[in-house]
Amino acid sequence: MMRRNHRLSRAAFDEVFTQDKISHSPVFIKKAKKVDSWNEYAVSVVIPKKVTRRAVMRNRIKRRIYGMIREFLPELPLPERIILILKKDPQKLSNKALRDELRHLLGL
């Protein structure tokens, strides 16, 4: 799990979710908002039940994605609030392929 200061609050999540700035990749949808008064990035990962019905699997996938995001900490653009929505099940993707998708989507 990410540290509290790197997670979106409920109010911030709602604010970013309504933004029009959307990027797509085959695996993710990225909604982002640049924030001037914020000095760090904040990330939230959303995995719909459409991707996998079991909460255990959704949590496992979230931990996998958050772990990859932690590797990108020094490279992430500041300040930005990001919501990543998973489109399809990443179980079929290798770690390298998923990491490359994230890197491309985050603009690294």
C-alpha cells in the first residue's frame, strides 16, 4: 500500500474523477489533474468488478500495481493527482509488460 500522503483522499478522488484530461492505453485509463498547491503526487488505483469479481484478486492486482508505482517514485512528475482505472485483467500480462504500460502511461 502507498503511504497516506501519496494516496488520494475521497474529496480529491471525486475532484480528479470529474476531470476531462484522460489518457488511454490497452490496459489502463488514466485520469489526471495537475495541482499547483500540492507538493507531491497522489495515486489511486481502481479495479472494477468487471475485471475480476473476487475482492482477493482485485486487492492482489492493486498491490502489484502500487509496487510498480513505488519503483517510479523519483521519476514521477510533480505535482499531480492520478487515478488509474484497469480495463482488463493483467493476470495474462507479464510484470515487464505491465511495468512498460505504466511507464508509458505515466509519461516516464
